[in-house]
Amino acid sequence: MWSRRRILQLLITRDLKVKYAGSVLGYFWSVLEPLMLAGIYWVVFTKLMRRQVGEEPYIVFLLAAMLPWQWANASLRASMRALSKDAKLVRSTSLPREIWVLRTVGSRMMEFLFSLPVLAAFAIATGAHLTWYAIFFPLAMVLQMLLLLGLGLLLAPVAVLYSDVERLITVLLRLLFYFSPILYGVHDISNRLGSTIAKLYILNPFAGILDLYRTAFFAEEWAGWGAVAVSAAISLLLLAIGVRVFRRLEGAVLKEI
Amino acid sequence: MAPVIDAHELGIRFDRNRRRRRGGRRLKDALTGRTPPPTKNKSKDFWALRDITFSVDPGEAVGLVGANGQGKSTLLKLIAGVLLPDEGRVSVQGGVAPLIEVTGGFVGSLTARDNIWLTGGLHGLSKQEIEERFDEIVDFAEVGDFLDTPFRHFSSGMKVRLGFSVITTLDEPIVLVDEVLAVGDRAFREKCYGRMSELLSGGRTLFLVSHSEADLRRFCKRGLYLNEGRLVTDGPLDDALEQYNSDASKRRR
């Protein structure tokens, strides 16, 4: 796969070109969705209701998890079409087929990176303090990459073979949004629901990862390395499963697309 | 010399009842392990190809003959690695330049220029290599005036010309050609013949699917005849064509 990185780069560059074809406005559209969502939740939780979870500045608290979540959400949805959307390309080249999932997750990661200035801007505007935990930001990204690849390799072939999967996953992703520490933090779970629930809660691999991103600004509320370790273990496990499932179903998928 | 293509008891199976595209298997059936109720067809699976064993030496030109639906294109796809066998194996030394679906991997919404870059890149050409060959590709395909036109607006002849031009510019040692020659006009066909002769004399291996005996005879000495997913004849092209013609006339009766 390493020898094909040039091809991967080509595909990702093309994706971004298509996405940002309208330059400035193209960029605006790609950050609009997380920004709008964060804005809505910020209004609801700070203006309409009395916020009881999360930290001040809440908009930074939200965005620090919302932007990575956007990467995850977009990647997983797109993974389900990674093989069928460009079926013609997939059918006419004998590249290792994993590349189509890698490309999907990779180009969403680039969009995530491009959206980080928005987070920085809000952090500066609200006077949020950057802690030294920010050095773990890349680690969180690596873990998320592994997790998304595992899930993507699993979903891509299954979604081609079973047509209901796409709808099912779309619903599950919405649920996962509320079950992940985005509107609230992991420490809110242990504070309010107790440590037993919290232990179960961190089995969601996104919990440890999103929490780790947030330590860049909110180190005091961090749940600690335990959740990160669980995330890493589950991510690697899912990656191993994803690689195997992909290999197994590859032949059937190629007949189908 | 070691063969460049080596197929051993190759077989691939398709599901007869499977609706193509969007249809999909029901998730419920998969979860409950229940198989969907059988339709009128007796067997659910059919073998599009089975027990295919042959090998091809470097520089050979092989013609593949057989009626429609007997597995010719499927065999090419297995060699190209864009389908995976259910049985047996096929090993290929070096890369394959596949002219299988006439318009190959071209994307309709991209311009001809972008498509040349994309396809060249996907088949492993470096930036510099594409740059060097770009003009040659465009000249050969005669699409110089339409470089910035989206590919989907191309006429079918132009699409084929561009496809043929890009794929035959690749350095791959094996070239697979599926019915491409049938589409171009006469002048372009002559050009294609020229290009293919060049490739052959340059030591490439050619695998040609065609219904035109003239085309086959022009390039191939060896013929493979496929019938009902089996390799019936593997020998001199004349033998393969003879067998094919006699089977065809039997069927007509």
C-alpha cells in the first residue's frame, strides 16, 4: 500500500479540488455545517437553557469535538459509497481496493485539517487557554484515523452487498452523535451517572478520542489515559476486523459493482 | 521463458437471482441465515467460467473467440485483476493495460485533460511521464480541440479514441483489448492496427477479444475458444475459429 501513496495522493488532491472548486466559497461550505451545528447547540444550551454540562467557553468546547466528529461522520457515510460511487474507476484498475476507503477517509481528514483555523479563531476570540496537552492532538488524529479506516473497510463492502446498511448506519450515526462526548464531556458522565456507567460509556471508542482532542483546551476535565487506551484497543481491533472482512467480501463486491 | 499469464483451473461463479445494482440482498436474510425463496431457475449459481487452464508467453498475441455471454470479457477481467476468481488462480507477471470497458476509467464530469492525468496516474505513470506523453496521447486520439470539454459530452467515437490512446501509451507489458476496434471509424481503426503492431513488435503480450475474424487473423497466431464457460480449444487460431464456426452453425440449425 505504501508504494501506492502517489496514487492515493492523486485521488485525495482530486477530491479536494472538486470540493474547493469555488475556492473561498468552497471552503466556506465545507466548514458551514459543523459551524452551524455548533452555533445551534451553543444558542440552545447557553441562551435558551441553563447549560449544566461542558465548560466555558462552551463554543470552543463544542467545536473541539464537533470538527473531529464531522470528519468521522462524513467519512463513515462516504465509506459506504467508496466503492460504488466511482465504480467505473474501481472496475478498471487493479489497485489494491483498500485504497478507495483510504482515499475517502483521507480526503475527509484533509478537510478536517482545513477546518482547524475556525477552532483557532474561536479560541482566540473567546480567550480560551491552550494547555500543553495540545501536543496530543496528533495522537488523537492517528487513533481516529485507525478507527475510521477499520469501520470504513467494514462498511464499504457490506454496504454494496446489503442495501439496507446505508440507512441503518445513517440512523446509528445520529445516535452515536448523542452517545459521544460532543455536547458534553466524559467527566459529565461520571459526575452525573456514576463511575459504573462511565466505565461502560468509554467502550464507545469515540469517547476517548474526542476527549483527548479537548484536553488541548480543557485539561482539568480530562477523564485520563484509561479512556484513550480503551479507544486505541477497540480501534485496532476494529481495524483488524475491517481488513479481514474487506478481503473476504472483495470478490463478491467486484461482481456487484 | 516463464509465461506472463498463467491461469490454473480458473473459475468464477455468479448468482443468477441477484438483481444488479441498487437491489441488493436483504439484510434480514443475512442476519437470519435464511436464503431467499427460490425462483424458477433451478440452480442459484452459475459458473461463468470454470476449469480454465492456459498460459501465455511474453510477446504472444492471443485471440479469444466465442459467442456472446460465453465468458470472454469475464476472462479478461480476471486477467486484469478487476474480478477475483472463486476457484483456481491466475498469475500475471508485470502490469496489465486493460482496454476492457471501452471508456475504461474515465470520469464523465471531468475534462479530457483531467481524465488523461487521472487515468495515467491511476495506472502508475509519474507526473513527468504523463507530461512527456500528453501531446502524443492527444494527437493520436484527435481530441486536441476538446481538451477542456467534459468527457460525457464526447461522441462515442471520441471516447473510444481517447481510451485507446491513453491505455496503449502505458508501459504495461500486457495489453488486453476487448472489442474496442469495432467502434472506431475506418481511419481510426487503421491507426489502431498500426499502434497494436507497434506494441507487438515491441515485445508486448496481446490478448484480443473480437468478433471480427479479419482483426483476429491480422494479429493472432494462437486462439482460445470459450463455450459455456469452458475452454474448448487452445491452439492455432484457425482451429479455434473453425471450432467456433462449426458450433455456431450447429446452433443456427
